Amino acid sequence: MFERRVLIEYGRRQDGLTPCPIQWLDNFSMRNFTNDAVFDDTLPTSDGVLEIGNRVPLERLSAAMEDWFRKKGYIQPEEALHIRLP
């Protein structure tokens, strides 16, 4: 089910990126918040690390996660979310 591992960081590249706390990742991964079944295949494992299934599109994950983090006030307007494969 969780065939891929992605690294999730935030901040401004020029200032250095910080791994997203596992609490943020866990908060996003709860389907009752996202209301999108495609994100059921996500499992936070540690700060900045999320295991995901093959059916989770990275572009959609990135957009939805950044939107959610902004709504929650986790990341500031001048910051960005960065998702990458290790």
C-alpha cells in the first residue's frame, strides 16, 4: 500500500528548508479533514517523512497539503512547501 516515501519540507530555499513536523502531516492525513479518498493512502512516519501509495499524485498532494497548511497557519505567505522523493 505505501510503496513510496516522500520528504516534505517548508520554508524559503534561500534560508534553508525545515522538515514538516509529524503533527502537521498527521493532521493533513486524516481524511475527515481533507475529504478526499485519494489521500487515504498516506502515512506520516516521522518529521518530514510521509509514506504514500502509488495512486497518490505528487502534484495534487503538494497543492492540497500546501493549501491545508496555509489555512491552518502552519506556513507563512512568504514560505513554500517542498515535496520530493529521497
